[in-house]
Amino acid sequence: MINISRDIHSLTEFKRNTTEFLQRIKQTKHPLVLTVNGKAELVVQDAESYQELLEAAELVETLKGIKLGLEQMQEGKGKKAEDFFNELFDKLDSFQ
């Protein structure tokens, strides 16, 4: 979570105090928002936290897909697994 009073800094300040900021990022696991001319331009975070963010985003996409599939099944738009696999195997056989 970004703390506005602690985690938003200018790019110039970051350049001047890079080591200090990197130590803070590693310790707190909080990203920094860097500004250029007063506008947020960049977000800097440690690699471990970024990886966790990517995994969380992937999980959300998976859950959205599952939700969509369930909604389609409730609307009668789905296929039985047996029918799906039979069609798939027929297509695979046609390639051989």
C-alpha cells in the first residue's frame, strides 16, 4: 500500500538518494512513486513484491475466466466435457 506522505518522491530526489531509497524499499516492501514536474511518472518496487503482484494479477485473470465459464454454463452455452474432448480428439486425428 502506498503511503502518500512517505512513498511519493521526485525523480531528482531518488537520483540523489538512490541507496537510501533502495534500502527503504527492500525493508518496507512498499513501492515508491516517482514524480517528474509534480506528476506521477514511475513506480519503483523490489523484485519480490513485483513477482507477487504478477502472480496476484494472474490469479485474478484465472478467477475471471472461471466466473465467465460458470456464467456461460448457467446460460446453457457450455458443452459437456465428453463432447469437448471427442471434438478435440477428432481434430487431432485429422492432423495425423
